[in-house]
Amino acid sequence: MDYDVLVIGSGPGGYVAAIRASQLGMKAAVIEKESIGGICLNWGCIPTKSLLKSAQAYEYAKHAADYGVTIEGEVKADFSAMVKRSRDVAGGMSKGVQFLFKKNKIETISGFGKLTGKNTLEVTDDSGKKKTYKAKHIILATGARSRELPNLKIDGEKIIGYRKAMTLEKQPKSMVVVGSGAIGSEFAYFYQSIGTDVTLVEFMPTLVPNEDEEVAKQLERSFKKMKMKVMTGSTVEKVDTSGKKCKVTIKTKKGEETVEADIVLSAVGITPNTENIGLEESGVKTEKGRVKVDEFYRTNVEGVYAIGDILEGPALAHVASAEGIVCVEKIAGKNPEPIDYNNIPGCTYTNPEVSSVGLTEAKAKEAGYEIKVGKFPYSASGKASAAGQKDGFVKLIFDAKYGELLGAHMIGGNVTEMIAEMVVAKKLEITGHELLKTIHPHPTMSEAVMEAAAAAYDEVIHI
């Protein structure tokens, strides 16, 4: 065998799995057809956060007078400079992973990897040259790409996916964003905040459909305050790209409406990259296009494993990383604890930010729980007022019988940093009373967690 572990894909699932394998004494290599770091570092999590930070800086500058700061002259958003900064940040992170590979003695194999037999992989490089590698354990971490709808074919010019949205040559004057999950909402916020006229279209009744309904409604209010046009319960029927602008026909509850825009961004989810990687030939079982695995990410074929976005479940970078670690530790003979998929945090980096973990209020009731709900508004938070970020709240859901934390739902400044406390609390099975008696520092936005817990038990002080 050439290697103990061979990983196809160097995203946050693949590169973390390879590093952990090396730490545990295994000889590991990663096969990557594009840039080290995968979509997350190069085209997803990291560069989008860079763009969003640029938008936030622009918003601060525009509203500097609100903070007692005078800026003379016009404040402008330099779109090309924002894009360049984003690409530079992504490039730096990719180099960081390359350094980690070197430090951990992990070989990088450039090309497209495919299963060809027991413990065997074939890699085709850019020139078409093929080479075979053997490994005791092969981990599939090939990730995903933008999903295409039949009536919303991505042409890369007028109808684009998220990759193109990060590298447009010039800022569009108008844009229709289709889909309001994390990707769609983040891009809608970014472009609207720097001056593009954005229309956000969502098929479901609320924005960010996986979030608690109250959070979704607050986000919609905040977006509308920015002058964004929000159309929920609506479907894009067709897009006419024959003219200078896109003519987007949208079916709403009140009938059809046509919106004109320079660009249409399709953000309707993702499709797993499972084609042509040898699944069928190797007999690896799939279901609805996703690879079937057990709790330690073993497929039905001995020596073949799968992690990340090609599995059923949340397509999140931190989930792929956690799966990679559990998978490799099991391979190494350790006894890792299987991942609790009911305790996975989700974040959307709009302004206000959105974060959550566990059951929504509706899901908790559906599951048959008798619940206590505590909610604390940012308008009552001293730190939020001082920061000029009064939109938002923290909402906690507890089992009324045992006090168990069932879910936490937040919208507002810094909530993507605050959600980790709730993940730890849920893992350690902290009760509502224990949480409200845990002293939080003042003044901080995290105080809202303590106050929301207190509100659930009628002990809240500041509202």
C-alpha cells in the first residue's frame, strides 16, 4: 500500500481528516483537482465573510455621524477592491492549509480522483495523464456545487451561481437573488448594503426557512429596512435573458409579477459531487444521490468512507470537519463518540446575524414537548444600544418538565460568536435554572442569553 489514508478532496472535511490521520501516525495524502482548502476556503465560508466585512465597514462609514465621527467627502463602496481583498484573504487561507500539510508531512496529489477497485484509486491530472494509487483506507470528501433548477440554468453571465457572485467584474445596479438560505441571504445583504437594488425571492413562507419563525420575520423586517424587496411564498417561473436586462417572471400569492435586473443569482441549494468518482463501479451505495454511511462514515464497501456534503445531513464546514475527525479516529482504533446531529450550530452572517442550535419552537411542539420559552430583546441590551445594533433578540426553548435546553435561536450583533455557549450547554444538558444562575459579564450581548433563560422562568430583571 502507498498510503494508510487517501482523501479525495481538500475542503474542511478532507484536509482535517488528513491532518488528524497524520497526527495519529498514519501516512496520508490528499487528492485535489483545484485549490487546496476546497470550496469553503476558496469560494465559500472564508471569502464571503471577507465581502460581508467590507460591507459592514462601508455601512459604518456611511453612518459614522451616528457615532460622533465626521467624515468629509463622499463615502464610496469600491466593489473591485472588496473583491480583491476577498480573493487575497482566500489565497492566504489556502496557503495556510498548504503549510499545515507540509508540517504534518501530508502529500498533495493534483488531479481528479476515482475509485477503481479494492483499496485502489486512479488520479487523472490536468494533462489527462492517469496514475494509480493504493491505500488501506480511502475517504471521499468531494463536497458539493451550486444546484441548478430546470427553469434557472446558470450561464455564468446573466444567471450566476455563488462563485461568480464573488468575482463579478463590476457591481450590478440590480439583482434578483433566488433562495434565502444562508448563501442567498448573505449575498442579498452584501449587494443591497453596497448599493445594488436587490429583490430576494423565497419559495417558502419565510426567509431562512430552517430557522425559527420569529427569527425569520425579524430578518425580513431588517432587510426591508435596508430597502430590499423581499418576496416570500414566491417562485421564479422563468427568466428571459434575451435583452440587455433579465426579465424575471415571479409567481406570487397575488399573481404573476415581472422584475427586471442586471443579474440573477441562483442560491437554491447544492448538489453533491458524486459523479464519475467510481461509486457505481465500486458498488458504493447511494440514496437520492448521496452516499450511505454508518455512524463512523464507513460505506458498505470495506476500506471506503465518505464525509461532508456528499452525505445526507447539514452541508456545513464544521460538520464535515467533525465527521473527518470521527472517521479517522475510528480507523486508527480509537473509540470516538458519534456526532449528535441534534446539536449542530448553524450561522448566517447577514446584518443582523442569525444563529441557532436544536429545535425551533414549532418543532419542539411537534415533537410533543411541553415547553417554556424565554426571549430577551436586543433593544433592552445596554451593549447592543451602545453598539448601535438594537435589532434582534435571543430566544431559548426549554423542556418544561426537566428544564432541558431544547433549542436556542438568536438574531442580532455577535450572535454567530454567542451560539457556541448554547452548543456546550446543550451537550452538557444544562437546565434553564443553571443557565440563568450562570453569571454573564456586563455589558455584553451575551447577557441576553442569561436574561432569556430568566424570562422563561419569570425571573427576568431587565424587561
